[in-house]
Amino acid sequence: MPKTIVHPLTSLLSKWLMLPESLTVMVSGLTLDSRKVKKNDLFVALQGAQLDGRKFISNAIQSGACVVLVETKELNQHGQISTQDDAIIIQYYQLPKILSELAYRFYFPEADCHKIVAITGTNGKTTIATLLANCLTLLNQKSAQMGTIGNGLFGELTSSLNTTLDPLSVFACLNDYQWQGAKYTLMEVSSHGLVQGRVSALPFYSAIFTNLTRDHLDYHGTMQEYALAKKMLFEQFPLQHRIINLDDEVGKVWLNEYSDAISYSASGKRTDSHRYLMVKNIRYLAQGLSFNIHSSWGEASISAPFYGDFNVANLAAVITQLIVDNFSLADIEAIIPLLDTVAGRMEQYYFPLQKMTFIVDYAHTPDALEKALIALKKHSKNGRLICVFGCGGDRDKGKRTEMAKVAEVFADKVVLVDDNPRTEPAEQIMQDILSGFSNPQAVDCIHDRKQAIVELLQNSQQNDLILVAGKGHEDYQIIGDKRIDYSDRVLLASLQLLEKKNTDL
């Protein structure tokens, strides 16, 4: 069990506020959520875009909060102290800026956090984090991961709404993992998380950059601003290792700026001025991939149960991180074939009766969809490649026509479905996507994902490969303001079971 953490309020806030010594309050927890307040917690009341934490101060105090740190927009109110029902209320100007460091001071007062490896980029973050956690576990290094598919020790994840948690939750989780014996946490770090300061005090040990393609322009505005947000990870943290993808144009530019960086390449490239790892002689097999690596540390032959060139790049990043952590090439060669597939990442569901395969993948950007289709094309020699996808509502509308163009070029048949329409009319989203096709009459439109998958299972041909893109690991759809239980993976697994039962009969 983790030891109880208790801090005097005056020492906890001493870096930012000189509080009266008479405030002899002891704080035993931090939270932004009034529903999670426990006795002697410090409740942080932020003025969020959707919720104003100040409205929940009374609830937090009734639940046992002894201190409330309140965000104020008025500089002249900064540091003002009052009381409410024996709880101390402190006003703080620009409060979000200190939360990450506040949480670090609370949960790791001796700065003894285990190794945290950050993975950033548009695509590949989840796969790299999961494969690294899997590898390290196989190498007897207990590991945790935090990101899109959940947070927790490897194999024990709990789901999360955001790729990067709020700053208080990040450090609470890290503390929990450390007390469970974790030696590493592999963390997906989003551009939002960096810009919003959710990870600003994290003692990142190593950082991996995958690639930069169009995404989140509704938030960042331009690709340049999006790139600068990602670059914060390499500029503002005292990293021991910077691992950067040489095959990406942005990565190539960044490598020129960091002489101590390590390059990795899935296309046999290297620079003369950096330590490197590059892949050569890729072979596409029925059971996966094999390739050779050449590096500053030696050479090795790798076999892996995965598909697609992007997974070669993901594995190159994983292997580079393992090498810089002094794991031997022989050990790496031995564990890669033992890796598990990643939930919702090129995950296969084979139906032997119809002799067809569905592949569930999280691809929800034009680049990711193109990479998935190109990868599967190499494995669809005797059948059609069918692409099922949609686009989310209330998000970057510019990518809708781009994804249509990608699907039309690389798939033999396209079926449009709903993704997460959110508050946009699903029909309008589908019409936006259709406008990107040169021959929209050839596209099937079925809003209901379940209906589309069942009809494809009933009507497709032998040896067809059917990519169901966009949702991946997600077990919900957001329609209007409601979150509805739904999973492509659960549906396909149930259909597999039904087919097996019918075959047994």
C-alpha cells in the first residue's frame, strides 16, 4: 500500500506564497474534482471553459476539503486569504501555471520519480507506448503507460477521456505506479497537454518524436503552431535522450538542431552527425514482418507479429529506446516476436466460414488512413480491400475531403459510417466527406456502424480485407451530448463467436 502523504500547507505553497505561520493546516490530497474530495484535501477551483470550479467550493468543503485554492482573473486579488466553514480559501492569479509543479512537490517531495519516457507526434504514440511497456515487462522491468487507450500498469489499464490527464492526476498516477514497483512509465504526450501546461513539471527521462501530419488544426490553427507545440517537449525538459524520426520532414529539421539527438529510420537512412538506428531488408510475411537493423550499437535481425511499414517505424523507435537503456541486442531480438497486438491498432478478426478478415484500426487522419490502406494492400493479394470510415463532428472539417481522396485511391470499395458526430448533424458530416470523392455514387453510406459491419460480413467475398477505421480501441460513440456504449472490437468478437457456434452446430 502507498504510504500516506501529508504536507504542511505553508511548505507546500512556499515557492509561490508567503503564508502566515499560523496556518498550521496539513494537506493529505489534491484534486480538481469536488466529487473526489476526501478529508483534509486541497481542492483546486479553476475557471474552466465548460465548468467553473468555484461553483463547487461548498460541496468540496462539505466533503472534507481543508483548503481551497481558487483561480482568480484579477491580479489585485492574488494571495488573498479568507475562510469558509473552517476551510481556508486562497485566491491565486494564473493558477493553472503552477499546478504541475504543485503536484510534483506534493507527490514526489524528494524528486525521486522513476523513469518517464514521453512519446509525441501525430501517429504511432499509442502503439509505441504499448509496445515499449510490453517489451520492458518481458525484460523484467515493471512498467506503466498513460495515454489514449488508458492508464495503469501494463495489462491493467483503466480508460481515460484525454490522451494527457490533468496535472494533478498525472502525478497521482505516477505516484501510484511507483508504489506498485514500476521502473518506467511510457506516456503519450499530446500537443494540447504541452500547450496547456499539464506536464510542465514532469521529469521526463527520454522523449520520442514519431511524425507530424495534419491533425488538431481546429485548436492550433496552423501546422507551424502544431509543430511548435510538439517541439516544446524537446525544448523545455532536461531530457537524457532525444529520439527523433529521420523519415519525417519535421523530424529531419529538428535533428539538425540537436547534436545529441538519436535518429531512427524505417527506410535505411542515417546522418553522419548523430547516433542512429536504421532498418533494412523489410520482408512482408503472412504472419507479420521481418527486417534487419543497423545501428551505432551493432546489428540485429528482427521478426515481429505485425503488419505495415508504419509498424516497422514504430518498432524502430521502440528498439532505439531499449538500446539507449542498455538492453542487449540479443535480448531485444528474443522478445520482439513475443509482443502482443495493440488494442484497436491493426487488430485482426478472421472469419473462417466466409474466409474474410476485418481489421480494426484507430486511423482517423488522412495520413494514418493512407498508411493503413497501403500496409493492408500488400497483404490483400487475392481479394478486395474495403475501407469503412467516418469523421468526427465538431473537429477539423478540412480533413474530411482529404480522407475521402485517400480512401478512393487506395481502397477497392468504400463504406461511409458515423464516427463521433457530437453536436454536428451526422448527415452533414457524411455529405462533407462525399464531396471529396470523384465518384461518390460508388460509395455506400450507412450511418450505423453495426449495420455496416454486419452487412459487409454477410455480403463480402472470400479473401476480402475490410478495414474498419477511426474508432480503434474506443468503446463508445458520442452522438449529440450523449456518450453511447459501442465498440467495433466487441461487435466483431461477438460475431466471431456467433460464427463459431453456428459452425459447431
